[in-house]
Amino acid sequence: METLRRLVFAITVFLIATLVFSIWRRGQEGYGLLNFLRGEKPQAAQSFTAPAAPKLDLNDVKILSAMNDEFSKLSAAVLPSVVSVTTKTVRRGQTAWHPFFGVVSGRAQIIPGLGSGAIISKEGHVVTNYHVIADVSEVIVTTNDNQQYPARVLGAHRERDIALLKIEGGKKDFPALSFANSDDARVGQLVFAVGNPFGLSGTVTQGIISARDRHLSDSQLDYLQTDTVINPGNSGGPLVNIRGEIIGINVAIYRGDENVRAWQGVGLAVPANDAKMVVDSIRNQAKGGDPASVAGMGYLGLELNAEPVRVEAALGGSVTMGAYITDLDPQSPAARAGLVVGDVITAINGRTFRTPGDLLKIIRSMSPDSQITLEVIRGGEPISVAARVGQRPDVR
């Protein structure tokens, strides 16, 4: 009797659950168990019709189509000349006194490094950043076709953060890039950064030159500012123009927050003319010459106001532009020549200029030890100041 009651109870619970499930299932889509029990057949699969053609034809976007092809063509031309620069730095282990073994040394630590570079000669000369190869024990260059070569450091300039490498092995048919004249770089012009950010080789990003001449001093390096995406690993890679020429060497990213190491829209590149000057200096030194004898190493130690000063000429003469000295190194050639803060330079060796930046370029183009004459306005009176061009700091 007890067994029968339990059986009836179980059947009753099952029927109630089935009824509740059936009521709930009526509001649900799809094919289920109740449909199967009622003998219903599954509905045919929903139809899917893909579009037969894209929204726009290439003839509708001719300019964009041409730009697309040109960007791809430029990337294909530049990538074979961009290399990955991997380094190893051996850091000696710490020494300690052991009561049984005496002085013992810990195991040496090998620290890897990564950067980018650009081949600038068929013989395998590579330009990169100094900080990529500073104090390293080994340098390996990997080309775009994944071939690895040992490389040696021919020389470097710490201040300008430029180094010159030479790929070993005797190969003389490397694809090389040429330098553009970075003085002609214009704000707003298209540029492409090529390198190996985060170790992702062969990466190309596109942007514009956002600004120029971020420093106005002949003792500090001027940079090109770009919004091209530059991340760690891009250092030493080229910033190229639409002709595939090196307009700058990518050196840094701006980080408003020091804890953020990703791109924030502001990248810096060493102008190509500065990089080429360092390369020429290193090559000249390798030939037995004086690295400071190469044009571009001139230095007076001036810091100038970014805006030119209008100097009204007396007796109806033409208006000239001047450069106002805001600061100078007390140990610099400019200070030894007698220049002071507040002086306005209007000419150098009789040569006038349009902007303070142009004056600095003239100074940099001069060889150290050159004797020059500066035309200066001091206290409203014109004077001439004789000076001797010095050697830019950290030339090595």
C-alpha cells in the first residue's frame, strides 16, 4: 500500500512538472522535446543571403584607391632596408665572501635589448640610436628576410643619440635607404615610421610631422615631432617621407604619465641632417681624420628665443631679423667671446638669416675652430664680436 502511494505521488509530481514546462515552453522559440513528442518536424534552417558586391566600386573612391596602392608600394620599397637590432649585455654577478671557498662570484646575468635600424649602404652600414647599443656586449642585426648577421659598432654620438653599425660577413648588396634633407621637412607632411615595436618586426605606421625644432639651442638636439605611432622597439628605426627617404631617426615617445609606456600621440625623431652629420663624422674618423672636422659639429653654446626680433635699420635701410640670446653656457665659446644674455645677433660673417633656427643651422654647419664675426645689437647699439666656433659636446 505504501509503495502504491509513493508511485501515485511521483506520477502526480511528474505530470504537474510536465504541465508547467509545457506552459513555459509555449513562449519560447526553437524546436524542443515537446515538439518532438507532439510529432512536429523541425522547421527548415533560416535563410542567409550574403551581399553579391561591396557597397562601393573602386571607381567610386579613386583617390582612396590610389592612396591605398601608393602606401603599399612605399612600404614594400622601404621594409627590406629596415632591420631589427637585438643586443646582449653581460652583467657580472656580485662577489661575496664564503667561509669555506673564500671570494666567490655569482653567475653573470645576460640582459637582452631590442631596437630598430636602417641600412644606409650596400655594404651593410646601419644607422640606429646610441641608446640601443650603449654598453652592450653583442649586437645582432636581423634583416627583413629573417637573416641574422653579427654587427660591430663603428662609432656613436651620445648627445644626438645616433650610432653607426657595420654588418659583418662581407655581403655588399644590401638594399639601402638614402637621407632626405630634413631642413625641408614641413609641418603636416606625410611620414611613415618603420621598425619593430615590442619585437613585432616589419611594422609600418603612418602619420604626419606635427612640429619642428622642439629645442632652440645649439647645445641641445632639435627633434621632429610626429603623431606616427612609435612604441618601445621602434627606437633607431627610420621615419621616411613619401619618397622612401629617411627624414628622421625615431628616438623616443612622449609619456605624460611615466607609468604609461604606450603611444600617446607624440613621437620624436632626430632630423636626418643631424643623423647624417654623425655618420659622416664617424666615417671620417675611421679613415684617420678628426671627427670634429666634419661640417655640422659647430657649437657656440647659445640658447635663443624662438621668435625672431625685428631690427629697424637707421636712415631708411632695410629691416633685418635678429636672434635674441636668452641663455648661454658660462664655459661656452659664446661666453668666452663676450656675448651676454640680451644680445641680439643679426648676422654671422656678414650672412643674415630669417629665424633663430636658421642661425643655429649656420653655426652647426661650421667646423670647430673656425674664426667668425658676429654682428650684435647690445643696448640699442650695433657692435661686432669675434668668436671661435667650438666643438659640439659629446662628439665621440
